[in-house]
Amino acid sequence: MMYQTLAAYYDALVKDEEATAQWVSYVKRHLPNSERTQLLEVACGSGEIALALAQCGYQLCAGDISEDMLQQARQKAGSDLVKWQRLDMRDLSDFGCFHGILCFCDSLNYLIEKQDVKQFFTEAYAHLHKQGVLLFDMHSWDRLSEFESEYCEDGYIGDTAYEWTIATEDAYLYQTFAFYDKEAHVSLEQHIQRVYDPAWIMKTLKEIGFQVK
């Protein structure tokens, strides 16, 4: 399972306050800030974006398939402003409708089958108000060429040594995380993502009924 061992180290590795602020600005451009504006963030991770949006006055529901990541989010200041719930983005049947549904930080690429992507888009469409907006990002083709030569990063998070490698094969991106404790016992976690043709994404969204920008 992804985002178990990594959850405890996630913010130390990738937390980026400037990027979070840019995501908030992006949401504000497409969804006017209102205390009545209800947002659902899927694949919310450790909750940085959801918390920032909630602090701006949006009504936030946020979920992730990883309970470990949600535990990290619930421990943060202001977490009571967000309704946290474990969810699989392919099934939003437990939810009502929202003014905006968000899926950021290349989370869409964790869906490695086309049918799963279509299912998420279909679920999102069904759980948006009439003028609702789906906002998401995804890896582009240049992400594959960026890591054509294997990337490797190592260092320490507190007393824990880590190695983070990224490699690609065909349309897939493989990330491997290794964490070593003081006794040199290792915990491994591998993530797989798939990069999709933007033309197929556009076509699929329009077939479902979205007006795409």
C-alpha cells in the first residue's frame, strides 16, 4: 500500500508553502471565495492545500485513500476546519454535491488504468452542482524524459536516513523510497504513476459532459 511508511516523512520531503499558496490562488481564480462555497479535495495527502483553503473561508471536505496520510492531516493546526474522510476517488457515492472538486499534485496519475480515470471523471461530474468546477493537474510527457536517467536523492530526516529514486519505463513513472532506522533496518515503499495523453484526457472529459478549459 502506498503512503504508509512515507506518510510520516512526507512533509519533510515535499512540503512547499509557496506551491500551496499558488494552488490556493489557482482555486480562487476559478471558484469565488465564499463561506458557502463547498469544496471536495480528493487525494488530499497530508492536507496542506485543504487547510489553506479552509483558512480562506471555503467549506472543505478532504479525503485520501491512505488513512496514514489523513492521520498526519488531522494532527495539524486548524484541522478542525476540515471534514476529513477516507475515500477512493473512483467512488464518491458517500458524498453529496460540491461547487468544486479538486485533485492536485499529480494525484490523477496514480490511477494507472484508463477505466479508473474515466470512473473518477464520471464520479466528479455526478457530484458537482450545475455550475460546478473540476480542477486537477497531471504529469505531462516531459516528466518521462526528465527521469529517463534515474534520479536519486538521499539524506536524513532526523535520525532516519532515506533514499528516493525515480525512474521511468514506457508511460510509467516509478518512485522508490527507502528509510533506514538507527539499526539500519530498511522500510521500502514503491509508487507507480502513469502519464496520459492530454488529447485522450480532453476527449474523455468532453464525452462525460464537461466543458473543458
